[in-house]
Amino acid sequence: MLTVLGFVMIAAFLALVMTRKMSPMAALVLIPALFCVLVGRGAHLGDYVLKGIGDLAPTAAMLMFAIVYFGVMIDVGLFDPIVRVILRFCKADPMRVVVGTAVLAAVVSLDGDGSTTFMITVSALLPLYKRLKMSLVVMTGVAATANGVMNTLPWGGPTARAATALKLDAGDIFVPMVPALAVGLVFVLVLSYVLGLRERRRLGVLTLDEALESPRAETGQVLVGTGSGPTATGIKGVGAEPSGGGSPQSPTADGPDSPEASDAPEASGRPHGSHRPGDDSGGSGDDSATTVLDPLRPTLRPRLYWFNAALTAALLTLLVLQTLPIPVLFLLGAAIALTVNFPHMPDQKARLAAHADNVLNVSGMVFAAAVFTGVLTGTGMVEHMARAVVGAIPDGMGPHMGLVTGILSIPFTYFMSNDGFYFGIVPILAEAGAAHGVAPVEIARASLVGQALHMSSPLVPAVYVLVGMARVEFGDHTRFTVKWAALTSLVVLGAGLLFGTI
């Protein structure tokens, strides 16, 4: 009974979110609360929720102060040179922009923290996506998938969890998987190239000067990507309509040829390169993302550039070395960054207020996810689901438990947290594999396969940083990303089998 209800609860959650019948936050809270009552454990709902919140509270704290820290670094101009380098590489070519998204996300993922990766990637590229009216779900999908492949680094989390759960050395798990993971990363780059070509066919190509051209002489304003204010009109390949206010939740500017055209009904049927008022991909005059590169913004601190760069480098180094807990590091970093860059109290309050929306949205999602994971674990649904799946594996597949684990890791790491999967299910799979002579280290390696999809899971707090900063609906991101991320995971699995590491 618990097995069936567990699967039904997950299916109901995904259906309601993807069809936009409920917001992710409401669904994460109300659906598990309802199923907790249905299984007869309603009296224990409070205990389950508090346990889930206790488990995720450090993550929520980390995200809150990480958003403040990187928000301040963006405000003071730390990432402006990086953005300009990316703009030079991309040359306002949609194909290069999408490939640049994958490269930037992969490189920044070396720090092992998904939230950091998404904040930097979105901050750097959102102005260009909006200026070119590119599909924002392409950006979120490519960034999440690239980060998912890189999330397997030993300090990223999954590898360490697998090593701990099975009492193995993290190096024995990760190093043999490097060739397969490299193939997966190459596949992400190829995928970004294909998606970029689609965007190029839909939008055309600008020169860099056209993309960054300032209409100050005509309008007294600055373009998206270099300042604030309305976008220019009459640029070929982008459309001549001015952007409007509209809802900030519109995720794309897709046309009939866009890869998202079939997933976003509201985007179909528009002329090639056209832009509707309210489309977030074109940008609105009051969107803070349009001012991220304004060279005249009052928050810039050019004299403190090298201090901020050194502070960020030190923070990331300490993060990798795990000198202090990550929430503590970001808390200290945010306090130092605010105090040094904005010594006056009104300025500090203004910076905190500027990033309050992101902080509230992300931390709220984390605590809502705590309800879902708390009920799923507390009621025993996870354990029953795992044992039911393992029990359904035919005896003839026993010698191939590495392959089975790789396949199962794709849906299981999507539907539950890494802690639940690696500490609750992987040991069961390793036990079943050992009975057929499959070494635990093979099970551990195979368990990493699903991480490309895991990073878009509704139970991963970092994904809400991604979609929140990009102003993309979570359901739209899910519809676009799941198929490509799952395919990437299968490519990693195939490469692992080919190289003999699984």
C-alpha cells in the first residue's frame, strides 16, 4: 500500500506542477500532507515536517547567504569582465551563446556548489539572452544538465555520499568514471550546439556591435546587457517591437521553430523573430537583470575590485577544502562583503532589500521541499518503493546489477534527495548485487549516472535559484529539460559500460 501511494504521490505532484494547476511551493506542501493523512499517519505530520526542516535548514541558510553574497558581488561589478569576455566569444550568435552557457556552467561547477554555478551563469548570460530574445528555458536546461554532469566531482556530494554509504574510497569510485563523465560532458556541448543552431535559425545573427549598440544618442537610455531602460528597435533578427511590462513569469520568446514551441503553446504562431509585450526573454524596463552590466550603476566599486576578487577566491577555496561548514562560510562572506563595499547602513539595507525576493523564494522552496521529503521518508514510502523495485528485478538480471543501478538512478535521483537515494536505496542495490558477485564499487559508480537529471529535480534547492533568477516557470523548465537530461544520463551509462567501469 505504501509503495503504491508513494508512486501516486510523486506522480500527482509532477502532474499538478507541470500542468500549472498548482505552484511548486503549494504542491510540495499540500500533496504530501494529504497523502500523509491517507496512509493513516496524519497525527505524525508535524514530526515528519520538523524532521525534514531540520535536515534541510543548513541548506536553506547556505542558499540565503550565498544569494546575498553573489548578489553583492554582481552589484559591485566583480563579474562584469567575465561577462564581457563571454560576449566577445558569443558575438551575439545564438549558437555561440548556448554553447557558452554550457561551457560557463561546467567551468563554474568546479566549485562543487550548484547554487553558486547557477547564480554566476544566469547573472552573466541573462542580459544577453534577453537582449537577443532567446528562449530562457534553453539557458536553464543547458546550465542544469551541464552542472548535473559536473556534480559528480568528489567534493560535489553524490560521490562522497556513495563512498560513505558503501564504505568505499571516493577516488576508487570517481577516477574510473572520468572517461564516461567526459563523454557525458561532450554530449552536453553537442546538445547545446544543436539547440543553439535552432535558436540561430529562429532569430538570426547579430554582430557584437549591433547587440551592444547603445541608443543613448536617440533615447538617452542604455540597452539590455549594458544598462537599463527599453530595448532598441529595428535590429535585424531580433524584431522591432519594444518590450513591454507584462508578467515576469513568461519563460520564453519561442517562435514556431524553437525547440520549446511544442512545450509552450503561448509561444506558437508568432512571426519569425517577433516579440510580444510581456515576454521575459525580451526584457522589461524595470527588470533588475537588464541593469547587470550598466557601467554607470551606482553600486559599482571599481577600487575594491581586487579585494572582492580575493575574497571570492578565498571563499571558494575554503569551500572546496571544507574548512568550515558551507553555510558558515557564506554567512561570514556576505557580512564581510556588505560591510566593506557598503559601509553605510542605508546602503546595506538597500542591497539586502534588492535581493530579498530571491532569498525568500528560494528559502521558501527549500522548506516546502522539507515537507515532501519528510513525509516520503517518515512514512516509510521511500523504503517500500525501493524494496518493491529491487524485488521486481528478475533473477537473470542479478549479474547485471551495475546496469540496473545505472538505469534506476535516473528516476530515483529525480524523485528523491541524494541523501535518500545514496543512504536508503544504494545499499539495498549493493546488497542485491553482492549476492550475484557484483562488486559494491561498480554499484557506486553506476549510482552517479542519474546526476544529470537530478539537478532539475523539484527536491534540489539549487534549481529554484536557477529558475527564479531566470524568471522561468518551474513546469516549463521541467518539460524542456527532463528529456535532454535523461538522455545525457543514458549517454553516461552507455559510456561507462563501453569503458568497462560499470
